[in-house]
Amino acid sequence: HVTGVQTCALPIWSIYRLTGTVKVNGIVASTETRIFAGDTVETGKGSEIVFVVGGTSMILRENSHVKLDPAPKDMPSSIITSLRLLTGKLLSVHGKGRPVKMETLVATIGIRGTGVYMESDPEQSYICTCYGVTDIGAINDKESSETVSATHHDRPLYILGKAPSGASIRRAPFINHTDQELMLIETLVGRTAPFAFPGNQYSAPRREY
């Protein structure tokens, strides 16, 4: 252990890195804590957690709160089919084969085999489809929806909580996450990110905004 940081690389465990104060279902977590569909995970100031549930791998940043919805009755508790980012910032990668529904306070995101970075606050959400295909919609504006097909952070978006009908989705810059983080969390579930660059030193999108 390093002061303030706990790490674990055992595949049977849920938490691979924990910094600061993290709570699972309201109880302070350690690297021995298991996380399943149906649980809530919260981070405090200056805190972060890297964790895996089934084929889904995530980084939850400081001051964030994510609710993993319970698995369907015919599926094991390690299967995530939907989650809600109530506050904060979440980077997640999901395996192919089944759709996953994600929500913030103002947006819905339907994904399959995708890497997604999200930020959620009451006024707006930020969503970057890092790669793969997402169906994005504004909860309060049924006229605002978009399907994004990305190979490398091609179309980050803001989804606004209050905007004229049909105008709730707007173009956004690339912010607050890196390719190295995506490669890390894909590796934790035995996959590789679908992009490559010399020396793995590239940490920003190839396009300028």
C-alpha cells in the first residue's frame, strides 16, 4: 500500500484502486469490498475509485455518486444493464453483446460495447463517446436526440437541462479524461481499447475543437 492509496490486482476483487474516502451502499469501502449491480458508490473530496463489475470497468472521480441498477432477475448480480450518474464524473467501458442504459439528471445514453465519459450536474451533462455507438437524448426535451458513432472522441456533447425544444444537445470540447485511463480500465476486464498510437503517449483527441 502507498499512503492514501490502496491497490489490488486480484481478479476476484471489485476494487483495483481506491484513493481517499469511498462509500459503497453508505459504508466506507476498502479494496476488499465487493461491488455488484444494485449497489451505490460515492466518492468524497479528493477521492477516486477504479472498479469492475462483470464486464464493465469504471473510474469514478471525486465528489461523485453512481447508482448501479439491479440486474434483471434472469441475470447474475455481476451484470450491469443500467446505471445512473447522479452527480460527478464517470469514465466507463462496456463489453459487446448486451445493451446498457445510462442516465444522468438530464440525459439518457444507450450503449453497446462502448467507452463513455460523463459528467453530471443539475444544469447540464457532458458526454463523450470515446469509441463505439451511443444513442443520446435529453430527458426534458424529447425533440433533442442524437446517435453518435465515434472511433476516437469524435463528438463530445453537452446535454442541457433547460433549452428550447430541439436545442438541448450542443457540441462540446474534449475534457477531463485520457486514452491511458481507457486503456487501463479495458485491460482490467481483459480487453484492449480500439485505438493505437506510437508509444501510447497520445492522451488527447486527434481532432481539434
